[in-house]
Amino acid sequence: MKYISFILALTVALPLFAAQDTTLTERELRDPKQLEPWLEANASDAETRIAAIEGGTATVTLTTDKLYVGNDSSNRTEMGISGEVTASQDGTNLSLVVNSEVIDGDNLVAALADRIAYITVTGADLATNGTGTITIQLKDADGNDLSAAALIRTWIGTADDYGVDALTDYSVSTGTEKEEVTANGEYLAITDGSGTIVMAVDNGGAGSVYAWAEVGGRIVASGEVALTAP
């Protein structure tokens, strides 16, 4: 009679135990096999999601506080979003508005281009007893002039060897001098409102000079600048 009661109790408990297997969260496991139904259910769910994406049937649904990715309401992944978010679609172009700022492909590329700055270094001869200019221009990744403040190191020499050679004059004429490293040879300077630095050059007579500028560890050279005298 005791064995019959035990079998009946086990028969009643098994369905309840099976139902709990697929919703295991934090509990003490006495038998690793209890994990099998949970793992199988999650593996099947993952395969369904992957198949939906590979088959091109997955959709993206955006609400004010969540982003849903999946092919229907019962089989999707949700991601919480903070802030006010709306979405609009024009043909195949999807635009998101986060906290009143439009985020689409075009302005995202433009925003990234502004963060990837580089410089150009151009020398010019004034043809007045070995004088000239070195113009340093801050650019964005699209090649447009970047109107932003940047700290730039610039120096000049009489040989194409990255060495500093002090001239009669090498000084900041456009922009702001931050630090004089070598008088008439090397400076730290800040670009003006148009992202420009202009250095005045005086070689004390005809000759060739070479200038360099560095921003963010990247060095750009002017190449040979031939300064003439009348």
C-alpha cells in the first residue's frame, strides 16, 4: 500500500515538475538533467530567430521606450531605450529621432566625419627676400574644411628630415599661440574659428624650407617650399 501511494504521488507531481523545467531561474539543482528541457527550449527559440533573420522576415518595431527585433509579437527580442524616441520611414530609408535629434544615415555619416579630423599643410612663397607662409587647415573625413578648435604642433626646418631649424621668423599669424617650444622653430597653436593656422615664415633670404604639423599623433608635411628673393 505504501508503494502504491508513492507511485500515485509521483504521478501527480511529474506534470508540475515538467512545467517548472522550462521556467528555471535561480534554484538549487539536484539533477543536471533538469536543465535539458530549458536548454532545448532556448536553443529552439534561437534557431527560430536566426532563421527569421536569414529568411528576411525579421522586423524592427520601435516604441517610445523599447526597440523590438523579431518576426512577430511572440518571437522577438526587446531592447530598452531611454529618452524620447520616434521613427519614420521614407521608402527604404529609416530615420530615428532620439530626444528631438534626427539620426539617419546621412547625418550619422556627417557626424562621424567631423570626429575623424585631419590636416593639410601648404607652403606659399611671398617672393620678398625669402618670406612666405605655412597654412595648416583642419579637415573632416569628407575633405571639407572643419570649423573647429584643435591643438596642433607645427615646426619648420631647412632639410627634409623632421628636424627643427630656427629661422629668422617662424611664428603664429592666424590662430592662437599656445606654447613656444623652440623660438622661431616649433610651436603649439590652436586653430581659429575656421579651423585654420597660418604661420609667418622668414628665412632671411632665398632658400628652401620644410614644415610639418601634427594633430592626434598624425604628422603631415608641407614638402619643399622654395622661398625666393627679388
